[in-house]
Amino acid sequence: MRKNDAKLLHDKYAPYWASTLIILLGIGLSTVWFDLGPFWSGYVLDMVGPAWAYILFRGLYTAKTYNIWTRFFKPNRTFVISLGACYGIETLQYFEIYHSTFDFWDYPAYFSLLFPLYLIDTNTNCA
């Protein structure tokens, strides 16, 4: 695919990514505003946080640019860094490196939305 075609495709999907980013951010913030039970307060932010961070770091929500940031944060690298950071933080909790509560189910929560977004990103061919 030519660079110009990739830019057009990226720009075509950017409003959808921006909408998804805003929705995920709103859901994440609402976990603080509303008490809808243990799943809501325990896992929803773990699900949406890495997902909106992926969109943000990839720059999917805005017009296509080609700079050092976008050259570094390719889909594979962004996915691995995001998942690695989440899993690393959870592992630090397991070893009680800092005061927090370890929960094994946070691992699949991190993966649950991040992986589908990664698949959508890589299959739209605008990377």
C-alpha cells in the first residue's frame, strides 16, 4: 500500500477511533463516579485503561502523521509495551513491591479489550 493510501485510510477511520477513545475514557472515569458492584469497580478500569492508552499512543484518533513518535509506536510494539507494562505492574503487586492488592483476574482484564483493538488496528492496514 502506498503512503498516500495509508494516510487516507488512517484519516478515514480516525473519527471512529476518537469516538472509541472518548467512550472508553468515559467508562473508565465512571468507575470512580458510580458504584455498580465489584466487577465495575474492580475490573472495568483494568479493561478500558490499556485500550484507550493503546489508541492514544498509536495516534489513531487524529490525522495521520509521520514522525519519531509514530515510527516508534507501531501496532506490535505498542501492544507488547502496553501489555508488558500492565502485567509488570500486576506482578509487582504480587511480590508486594509496593502497597496494593494483587488480583490474578486483572491479567485477563488487561488483555480483554487491548487485544481486540490491536487486531482491528492491524487489520485496517493503516499502520
